[in-house]
Amino acid sequence: MNSGKQVVCPHCDGLNRVPDGKRDQGPRCGHCHRPLFDGHPVELSNANFERFLAKNELPVLVDFWAPWCGPCRQMAPAYGQAAARYGTRLRFAKLDTERHPDVAARHGIRGIPTLILFDGGRERDRISGALPYPQLASWVERHVD
């Protein structure tokens, strides 16, 4: 019997088990009652980064970016569009490297934007540089079920 996947609430960090086939039906957090999948990237910080990666049973794609980075700002709409399209198949998150440089350093971020795909809390793939939506979608498609 398939019991679904554990996901971390993007609002309260609560743990929730979502049955397979129900992720696209608007499940809500059992703790804060807000949507678990709202089609937007989750803002991560020093405080919740490791938990979000380790406790989500879906792959997590993290955009390492900074507010002053032109290519990061240029790619943000495409990343948001990908989150809206694929957000129930993998979790989309963002980490501001300016505010959280220690997390970026731990993951060897040397240039931004850098996307890292984590699965089970471990790095599975990465790509650096701003991607237009078609290239980003193609890259994501190779990594989702």
C-alpha cells in the first residue's frame, strides 16, 4: 500500500503526509491549514534550510540568488513559472545568499544564480547561470517523475 509522501509546509515548517495522486487537489497543512502547494517558491533561511531538505520526500530545487544580481532577477519570473507548473512534483525554494552566506558556502556556491536539486537531503544535480523558461523547464523535466 502506498502511503504518499511527506512534505514540509512552506508556511509553518510542519510535517504532512500527502497521499500520492492528491498533491494536485489543494492539500492543506494539518497544523496551520494553509496550502502545502501554492505554486510559489519557498523562501529558505539558515533556520529552516536543512529541515526543509531533509524532511521533504519530494526532490527540492533551490535557487541560490542575491537581490543585487541582475541575472538572478532576470531568471526569477521563469523560476516562478516553473514552480507554478511543476510545484506538486518537486518543491521549489529560494535562498538569498546575501542574507544567508554560510548556507551558500556550505554548498560551494561560487556564482549566482545557481540551481541545486536535492533528493533525500543530498545534492543530485546543479546548474549555474540564468536560464530562460524553456531551458529551465527542460532541465526540470529530466529530474521529475
